[in-house]
Amino acid sequence: MLRIRLFIFIILAFVFQLNSIAQNAIDKDEVIYETVYDDPYDINQLYIQVQPIYGEFFTTNTNIGFGIEADYYLKDVFDFNINGRIPYGTKFDMMRDAAKKNSDVENKPSMFYFLELGGTYHIVDKEVDSKAKFILYSKNFKRQNRWESMVPKNIEAPIKLRTIYGLRFGATAYQSTIHVNDILSRQGYSFNDSSSLSINDASVYTSIVSQGFFIGGALDLIKNVAIAFDKSYDQAANDLLFTAYLDLLFNPFITIDDIYYRPEPDSPQEVYSSDIIETTDFGFRGGIKGKFNRRLSFGYRVELGLRPGVKGRNFYLIGVIGIPVFGARLGKNTGSFE
């Protein structure tokens, strides 16, 4: 219920923000402008994101760290994506840190990582007439100390919007330390429920590696337009590449390390099977991400879902900031806003 309320709150806040912007729109006939360029197909082909911070609430293992992501657009047929992330260190890899401090078994805690390689086939890739808002701004506002105290005005102008309906597919992999005691308790088991797990009063941690595939759909909206006003305002651009996606996740390759335990320092090592831990091969995710058609800009991603892995401990919510994002056209120059 808390997750549903949070989602509703985010949607309402977004709608309120859009409404606030709309209330400050002025009639386009009051402002003189001309279109500098308007071509959503003339974008950079390659984008490389440095992601200095991400935060992931993952019920298996919450973590905070950094990553890298790259996108390549092959004309109007395919686009490809690769991304990966790791925590800053043990302190930001919560389950790994807990295992180092509390574990009674001899399993070495594993560092969290996530890797993804995928592509999107453009089933429909078309250009439609649309409208976009442009903020009216001038450097004179700052010099006159007006910008900080005024409510920004905007103009709505006709543009060309590139709309892509795509089929997404690819592969993912992740690794994490897990807390066995907590998992078995939530799954309704205990060590004594299995003859292979008879560790008493021990704090047990082990590692999981999960690998698999995803398939889904995506909606891409691409704007690449700039307009110039008369002397009253500075040039403005709307060059957003926005993607909303929904995927089905299937990870048939899930491995949980067996547990290695030594009751006493001088006693023989005992090995306990991890087969009692229930896993799930299927999951799903949905998210949004965006970046800009510039040589140097920023990007973002918000994603949530159920990740295949430990059953009952697979919900996650992640936010990623990409800054800087480097954009490059492999060949001729592109119409991009610097």
C-alpha cells in the first residue's frame, strides 16, 4: 500500500508541475520568433553517460554507487544500450557490509554489480506534428536581478515530434551478498527444516549470481528544435530524448553459493546446501529515462520492478543521474543545441 501511495504522490506532483507551467504560458502571437532548426531525426548517434551517483532500494541488498551507460542509434532501425553499475565501496553495499561485520560462516561476501546489454528494434518510427513549450529567458533578467523573483513565462510553439514504438530485448546479470537467516524466515523456513541445513544460532550470509534475458516494449519521444526570438529573449531549445519502457524479465541462470561453516576454529569445515532457498526466474520492470541532444549535457533514469532472484526479496526502485553525458555524431555535424 505504501508503494502505491508513493507512486500516486509522484504522479500528482508531476501533474501539478505541468499545470503550473501551463498557467504561465503566454500567447505565441505576443512574441516574435523564428525556427532555427527542427529535425528530430538529425540527432547524435552516440551518447556516453558518466553516472556519478545512483541509489537503489533493493530488498535483497540496498546499494549506492556509480555507473556508466552508452547508447548508439543506428539510423531509424535500431538503438543499442549498454550500462553497468557498482557501489562506491563496502559501506555503500549494505548486505556486503553487514556480512563482513556479522557473518559466522566462511563464505566471502560478494560485491554487488549490475550489467545490461540490450537493443530496441523500431517497429514504428514516424514524425508527427506536435507542440512544445519554451521558457522565455534573457541574460538581462540576471543582470537586473529579475530572474530570481519572477515566475518564468513560456511560449507554446508547433514542432515536429519523432515517435518510436519499439521492441526491446537483451540480457542482464547481477551479483549480490544475501542474508540467509532473513530470507528463510520470510519464506517460512528455518535451518532445522532441512537435514542439509542444521546450523544453530549462526549469522549466515552467502552470495547470489543471477543472469538472464528481457523482452518488452518502449515508447521514445524525440524533440530536436531550437527557436530564436527578437531582442527581448535569448535563443531557446527543446532537444529531449525521452523513453518509457516496460519489460518482462526471465533469469533461468540463478546460482546461490553453498554455505561453508566451521563450528569451532579447529573443527573441520562443514558444507551446507543452499537448495532450501526459494528463487524465482521471472520478474518485470518499468521505467523512464531521458537525455538531451547536446555534446555535453545530463541524463536521468527512474526504474522499479521485481528482479528475478530470491523469492520474496526481489522488489527494487532505482534512480540514476548521468552527468556529464557526451554526445557525438559519427560523421557529419548534427543540428544540436550546444
